[in-house]
Amino acid sequence: MTTTFAALAIFAPAGGNPLLGPLFMYGAIFIIFYFVLIRPGQKQRKAHEALIKGLKKGDEVVTAGGLVGEVLHIKETLNEGTPAPTMDDRVTIRSGESKVVIERGRITKVIRPTTAGA
């Protein structure tokens, strides 16, 4: 029972600004959301972009639709101001006996080919 009163005494406004308590509460909620939802999503997006930008001919890829194939050709679109590869670049992959052209951003997983001599 005394711990309840101690907790109320700590978080109760002491005659100051009545908006300070809710402001602190909303700030704490935003910080929790940032570290639980926003920051991990940003890290995952950056890791995916780095994976896609490092794509090269001969890599085995898996698309968002589940298509598995080997990269044959990468056609980079040159946008003004962005010399780096973009997510709109076209990638030609071979899956079985067919060739498919997809957007670079639709690749979800890259499997690097292993060398037999290593």
C-alpha cells in the first residue's frame, strides 16, 4: 500500500504545469515506438538496399513472387543525380529454360555462387 502512494507521489504533478505529465507520457510512448518499430524497419530496409546494390551477374536470386533464378543481365537506368543503382533497374534472370525480366527492387534474397576451388 505504501508503494502505491510512493508511486503516486513520484508521478503526480507538484503544482507545476499540468501539461508536463501527459507530454512526458507521449514522449515516452514515441521513444518506445521508435526503438521497437521504426528503427528495426530502417535497419532492415538499409540491409536489403545494400544486398540489392551488390547484385552481380551469376548470382542466384529469389524474387518476391518466389521465382528462383540466375542473374544474366542487369540494365541500370540512368537517373539524373543518382549514379548508384536504383530499385527500378531491370534484371534479366534465367529460371529453368525461360528468361524473365524483373525489377531490381522485387528481389528478396541473393544467394552468392560458391566456388568449387574454395
